[in-house]
Amino acid sequence: MTEESLIKYPCDFPIKIMGKSQQGFTQSVLEIVKIHAPDFDDATLEVRTSRSGTYMSLTCTIRAISREQLDSIYQALHSHPMVTMLL
């Protein structure tokens, strides 16, 4: 049984990554994203910090080419100790 995807590839796909605001968080996330989406442009990264400055969210909009690519990115980000939540 195969699952049919509701997403038509290739497409622009936003990934929101949240974690504690700490040194190296942004760089670590970018390294992971670029392993799986080498064409990601750093200039398109959206960064938001919580009101208290404790947390930050990064939105990386990648050009997704397959479900396998998205699964790999989510799995790599989820296993990173600095990442608290993914959307």
C-alpha cells in the first residue's frame, strides 16, 4: 500500500525550527538544512526571538524535491540536542 502525498514536488516548503536562544543554534540548524537542501539560501532565513529572549525560531523555506528529503531533514533536526520543536 502506497501513500499518496498531498504535496506536489518540487515545491517551496517552510520548516520552522525552535530552540533556546544560545550561541551556535542558528549555525547548527543551517548546517543540517544545507546537508539535505544544498541550494538553501542563507539570506532567506527568517529569525524571531521570544519577548524574553529565551527562545528563538528559525524558518527555513527550502525547495523540497521529495518526501524522503523532508523526512531526512526533520529526522536530523529532531535528533539535534539544541532543537526543542519543529513545525
